[in-house]
Amino acid sequence: MAKKFRILPPKGSVWRHRAGFLLAVAIGTALFMAKESEVVSYLSDDPQTCINCHVMTPVYNSWMHSSHRETATCNDCHVPHNNIANKYYFKAKDGLYHASVFTLRKEPDVIKMREASQEVVQNNCLRCHVQQVTQTKFDGWLTDHNSNRTDRQCWSCHREIPHSRVHGLSSIDFNIAPKPTDQPESRVPEWLEEAIKNKESTGAQEAP
């Protein structure tokens, strides 16, 4: 007879309560981490999801000031679009890597794409700008236009699109986060709130 699989030790075992406690702690920790990391938001295409990690704030802000803001979100450029399974597989794989680096505080001062990410972004550049890439009318008056548009990465020329050149972590202190982490209920100092209330109450009493 096949032996039944048990998550917990058998009843009466001294380890049953301990195992149950440890299992509850593990589940509680996992739920807490999921809530704090806003894990559900990563299923969406909202660009503000990317600034759950505050190190992405300068990158997000540079995108916000670019023309790409009107037509492309982060996922439009940074995840594959050949099929939905590959899209979410790549998001999960890249997301876990980013979360691990951020949690361990191992992020470099200037964040650069890995080879797999570069390939995805290049494919998406060609996907959106296919008309400019395939136009043959430029071959007659632009030297090596055909090889330049297919044999190297687009950002080797278009270096400031869409994230400009200044987006290192050293610039974070001078960037205003669009969605501040742990935002307080009020940014008005207590003494100023008290002064405003006193003035309002005084004005109400003086009114005829």
C-alpha cells in the first residue's frame, strides 16, 4: 500500500505543533512580503510598478520627460511580445533577479541591461519602428544605412532615448519620487497645522 504524503507529522508527535507553528510563520512571512513588495502590481503594465524599488526613480523620471511616455510603457520595451507565456516568464525571471539584487543592496551605480534584456529591447525597437527600419529610400543618400539599422543596437546612436544620459544612483538625491515610499499621512509640520487651525478658528469667531 502506498504511503500517504503528510505535510505535518502524525497526531501525537511532539513535532506536530512545532511544524504547524513553523508552517504558519512561513506562510505569514510570505504573505507579508507579497503585500510589502506589492507583488500583484507586477502583473500589470503600470510604469509606476517599476519604482517599487526606489533605485529606479531616476530611470522612471527620465522616461516621464521623454516622448516615449506618450506611446510606450516600461513593458512595451523591456519584455518580449512574441507570446504571452514568454512575456510573463521573462517578467518573472528578470523580476526575481532585480529583487534579489535590490534586497542584497548589490545594485551598481549605473544600471545596465544584461545581454538577454538588450536583445529584448532591440527587438521591441524594431517592432515599433519597423517602418523607419525597412525604408529603402535612405540607402541612396545615407552611407551604410542598411547595415547601420540592422547590424548594431539602436541605442548605439540614439543614446539619450528615452532615459537620457544622467540616471545613475548618485542622482537619486536630486530626483523627486513620483510615488514616495512609505508616504506619511501629512507632509505639513505639526506646528504649522496648529497655526492654521488657530487662524481658522480665530477668523470664524471674528466673522459677523
